[in-house]
Amino acid sequence: MTQTLVIGYGNRLRRDDGAGPWVAERFAGRPGIRVIVVHQLLPELADELAVCQRVVFVDAAASATLVSVRVTEPASRQSCLGHTCDPASLLGLTAAIHSVSPKAWLVTVPAHDLGHGEGLSKETESATEATVLVIERLIEGHE
């Protein structure tokens, strides 16, 4: 069983929307941590969540002004519409299918530039450094 799963999601071709994948990749290769980078959360990820003790979802948001951490509980109704999910719905789906759900957090990175192109803005790149530290503390506090 994987101790911690870090899922970074977002579109790297929309500048700061790629902050989630960028942060997640910083944890690749660390003992006890599995990293998944995806464009969007998919129902198929329920199988991955079922075999971990905790999961950290990392996403960017234009509405965020600071790095934030929110405990995420499984949704009572799975609203994985079409082929995408939000973290709570994905956790609810995991619980419905596998009768387990890991401890979970959503870590949000402020996005300043969602225009077309690759690479992070200087403001978001700076925020990703703080995000990595926040996630490290989260993981250390639950090992």
C-alpha cells in the first residue's frame, strides 16, 4: 500500500494552470510517495486512491490569493460527470467502489496567468515553492 499519493492536475498549456503538475513532480522519487500527474481528475483514479493511506490533490485556481489547504471528505453523491471529477466526488466514488477512502487534502496554488503558453508566471512559480513546503509538512505530520 502506498503511504501517500500526490496528484497534480491542470493544463500545462495554460501557463499557471500547470502549477499542480509542477508541484506534484517535485515529490517524484521520494520514499513512500507516489506521484500522478493528469490533465484532469478521472473516475479511473479511484483504483489508485483505494490503495493509499492519504492523498494530496494539487490544483491551481485564479480565485486563490494564497496557497490554501483544505481537508477533503468523500462526497455523498458521486458527480463524476462525463469523464471528469472533483476531489470530493472522486473520493466518494472510491468509497462506493472499494469501501475505503484515504485521508485527503486539496492544496490550491494561486494562478495569475491562465493564458495560452507554457511555463509559470513569476508569482505562481514563487507560490509553488511555498506549496511544496506546505505539502511536506502535511506528509510529515501524518507519517
